[in-house]
Amino acid sequence: IESIGKKAAATAVNAAKADVAIADRDGAIGSAEANRARDIQVAENEAEAEKGKKAAKADQRIFVQGQEALAIEGEAIAKANIAEYNAGLAEKEAEAMRRAEVARRTAEMEVQKAQYLLEQERLRADEIVREEIAKTQIEIAAEAEAERLRRIARGEADAILARYTAEAEGVQKVLEAKATGYKSLVAGAGGDPKAAATLLMVEKIETMVAAQVEAIKNLKIDSITVWDSGGDGDGSSTSNFISSLVKSLPPLHDVAANAGVELPEYLGTMSDKESSE
């Protein structure tokens, strides 16, 4: 009984130990599993935490980069706006400068135009003064020349008038003297005007004969050659030529008859043959 009791006690003790061991084992396993699960959970939690940190950092970086990008974009837009503003300002300044330059040049052109017009007016005034002076000088010279020509013409007219007056007076005196002489001649001819005219013609016979002699005095007889058949028996060819030449001169009686004057008989008479010839 004691042995059975001890055996039972030992069995109970061993069973208790086994149970304790199993319980220890199960406890250790549970503890290990709990630790592992805890570690896994901790690791997972840490991983999630790290992931969250990384995600947060990434989000932070993304946000920061986004903000930086936005800042850069804003800066670029601001710079573009500034550049556009500066360009517009430069254009406006250039336009203002261009307008100012145009206005300056326009003003200079207007000034030059005004100076040119003023100079033209001055030159025109000088030219008008010179022309007026020249015109006055020409008028004075023309008036002086006209006065000189008038005086010369007046002097020439007076001289011509005096000459014509003197000539007229001389002619009148000559005519008066001739009239007195003709009157005396007619009275000396017994009051016969025809006889007086005959006497005047007789007075001019010498002049008429001299004119006939003058007509043939330079004729060179020795240089004249007459070609004929030797004459008609009444003279030589040369003598006949001279006779014909003399006969061709107007006889005195014909000249007197043409003047309506009959020469006296002591100067000879014209035969019928000579008259017919």
C-alpha cells in the first residue's frame, strides 16, 4: 500500500511535473509565440511607422518640391511679368524717345524752314532793292539819253530847217533872178517868148556839142576792125563806120525840135533826106 501510495504519489508527481513541463512548454511556446507575434507586430508597427515616416517625408518632400516648384513658377511668372513690364516700359520709353526725336527734328525742320523763308525774304528784299536801284539807274540813264537824243534831234532839225530854209531862200532868189533875167531876155527879144527860148537853146549848143564829143572821144579808131566786102565804092569801111557812128548821134536840130524850139537859119537847116533818115 505504501508502495502503491508512493507509486501513485510518484505518478501523480511525475504527471504533475509533466503537466508543469507541458504547461511550461506551452507557456514558453505561447510566450515565444506571443513574443514573436509581439515582435512581428512591433516590427510591423515599426515598419508601418517607418513607412508612415517615409510617406510623410515623401509627402513632405513632394509638398516642399511642389511648393518650391510653385515658388519657382511664381518667380518665373513674376520675372516674366517683370520682363514683360520692362519690355512694355522699354517700348513706351522708345516710343516716347521716338516721339521726342520726331518732335525735336520737326521743331528743327520748322526752325530751318522759318530761317529759310526768312533768308528768302531777305534775299528777295535785297534783290528788289537792287532791281529798284538798277531800274532807277536805267530810267535816269534812259531819260538822260532821251533828253540827249531830243536835243540832238532838235539841233539836227533846227540845222535841217535852217539848211532847207537857206536852200529855199537860195532857190527862191535863183528863181527870182532867173525870172528877172527871163523877163529881161523876153523884153530884149522884142517881147517874143519863142525867140527868147531860141536864144536860150543857142546858149546851150556848146554844152550839147561837148556832150556829143564826150560820147566818142575815148573811142580808139586804130583798135576797131571792120569786116566787110571792101566797101561800096564811096569810101573805106572804116570811114563808113565813123560816118555811121557820127550820124547815130542826135542832130542839134532834132534835139531842139524835141524841146519845141526851132534853131535860127544861120545854124543850118535839115534837108528832106536827112529828115527822112
